[in-house]
Amino acid sequence: MKTVNILGTDYAIVEQTAEDNPKLDDANGLCEIYSKEIILDSEMIKPCKMLVKQPELYKAKILRHEIVHAFFFESGLIGYCENETLVDFLAAQIPKMAKVMQDTGCL
């Protein structure tokens, strides 16, 4: 089992199916903040053009989104943790921000 450390707290990264975890019926990933698990749908059966063309990029996108949820929770920003618009925005923009910061030497 793979783990990631979010601000001093270990989260297990787990792959399950919707059969294993009914919460995956509505999502390709979950951040379970109390059990400290980031769960990815191992089948990724939800319709998505990106999934068909680039499954690893899609999986990374889902993982990044769930990691942002975990960062908000571990920062004590529970209200933001539940804001899907903000989480989606940050998950999409963080790689771009990191590149600009690295390019300018301020990362």
C-alpha cells in the first residue's frame, strides 16, 4: 500500500472498485479525511474521453484533486475542503503554478 504524507499525517492511497466501496458509484476518487485514505476507482469506469486516451494522466488528475482535499483538511480549512469548485481549480492550476515558480527560482 502506498502512502503520502500531508502536513505530517499519513494518508494511504488505495485503489478500490465501486463494488468494494459504494461511494465510488458517484466519483472516481475520494478523500476519506477521518480514516486518512485517498481512494481511487481502480476500474475508472466512469465515461471520460481523457480516460480512454491517457489513463495515467487522468489518474494523476484524480489523485491531485483528492490530495488538495487532504491539504485543506489537515490545514484546518474544513469549509474549503468541501468546496469542489475551489478544489478543482487548485488541482488543475498547481502544476502550472509549480512550473512558473520553478522557472523563476522561487520554489
